[in-house]
Amino acid sequence: VAGYGDAEAVVTGIVGCAGLLPTLAAIKAGKDIALANKETLIAGGPVVLPLVEKQGVKLLPADSEHSAIFQCLQGVPEGGLRRILLTASGGAFRDWPVEKLPQVTVADALKHPNWSMGRKITVDSATLMNKGLEVIEAHYLFGLDYDDIDIVIHPQSIIHSLIELQDTSMLAQLGWPDMRLPLLYAISWPDRIYTDWEPLDLVKAGTLTFRDPDHAKYPCMEIAYAAGRAGGTMTAVLNAANEQVVALFLEEKIQFLEIPKVIEKVCDRHRADLSAHPTLDDILAVDQWARSEVTKVSKTLTETVVVSMG
């Protein structure tokens, strides 16, 4: 379906790694891609990017953060980009003390303070894994090293991301928390199309604040950076493990604080088998392996709890 007909562009918004194969099919059919599915690049970057170049199609970001970066980069000369600063709302537990996190329920994790999103991405926001995944996506989209991609908590979600240039100038893209704008820009680029949407009112928006993410509260962030730096198939393993473990949490089969523990163990088990230059078959194979491994690891956690309680 993704490669069918006379459409010039395809918006890929399927949640998770399920979006990879349809995106590849659209690219092979010569379609430009408006990418709202971050997992396509996180899992399949080593395959997707060479195919984009080979087919001569455009790959434009349609999620809010990467669209913001892309918008800020318009007119920046090659070599002018120094650093990317991804903003994060902080998710459902932004204002919770770390000591309270063992009490988290599924209902708690699904109460996002700013955005209305699906269940999986809302949990990813609560763990900050969504931002870790976006760091990897930014690496693939914009070519910066991981040391030059940072995360900052911005509770108001008005600044959607920033870039720092070589002369230390900072450029930011601002707007209400609304996915229509990044989607529109991905489809209409390089043009700007008039809309009758509510303009951003800075006075109404009020104070904009920023703070460093709490590493004790958000261990998934560092796990994602480590997977990105490992490269190859590790990011596909990270993505698949996260998808599977979040599903288990939503089914109330594991606790919230077990999410990063399971993901880290699965990634550690993959290190010996990591492929630095994977094929599509390699990526699909490790995706399935990681999902199966999550089930095994989560069972050992449950068994440990049972033994300790006994």
C-alpha cells in the first residue's frame, strides 16, 4: 500500500518497528517520506539512509522535535551546526520525587501533562526513552555525534527543540503543542502554507523554564545513548526491547521501574553478537530476538521477586 499509486509523498506514522517495511517499500517506489515514525530510523537507519540516497527521495521529519531542528537549519550553511538541544516535557513523573516511583501504576504513567498521545509513546515519555530514541533519530537525520546532542526538560512544551551554531548562536522553533504544524511542513517543504490555526501568543504562554533531566529518575536516557554509540544492530535491539517491555508494563505484568532494567539486560546480552553494518535481514532477526529475550528476562525478574517474598 505504501508504494502504490501516483502519490508523491507518504506519511509514515505507524507506531513502532512495524513502520520499517512499509517505509522501505515507499522509498523503493520513489516516494518522498514524511517521517512521523521514529522507530524506522532507530531500528533501520543503516538500511534506510543508503536506500534514500540511492533512490534520490527526500526524507523529511514530521515529529515535533526533529521538524523543529529541520526548520531551524533552513539557511544554515554546511558545517554551521554545532549542537542539537532536544526539549522534553519530562512526562507524567516530571514533578514526582524519585522515591515515589516504585508506587507508579499504569494509570499514573498515562497522564501526560501536555500532549495527547497513544499509550506506548506516553509511557516512553514517562521513562524519557522517547527522548533517548529521538537522540538516535537526530544522529541519523542530521549527522551529529552523540556528544553533540543534548536533552533539556522544558515543562511548557512551547520550544520544540533548538540548535546551536558554530558561533554559539541558538535558534529555536516555537509553537503550541500541536502535531499539525510539523506534519504540514514535512509535506509542504520548502513552502510555507497559510493556516487559520491559533498563533502562538507569548504573553499567553507565559514563563518558559528549563532544567537538566534527573538521571536517577530517567535511566532509559543513558541506556539509549549507550545503544546509539554502540551502533549497528544495537539500536534495533534497544527499540524492540523497549516496545516489548512497555507492552508488558501496560498489561501490568512488570513494574514501572523494571522497564529500564529489562532493556539494559537485553542490550547487554546482544553485545557479543552486534553487527556493525547490518542488512535488513539482520535487523529483522535481532528485532525478533530482542522481543523474545524481553520475555525471558522479565520472567527472571518475576521469579526473583517470588523467591525474595518467600
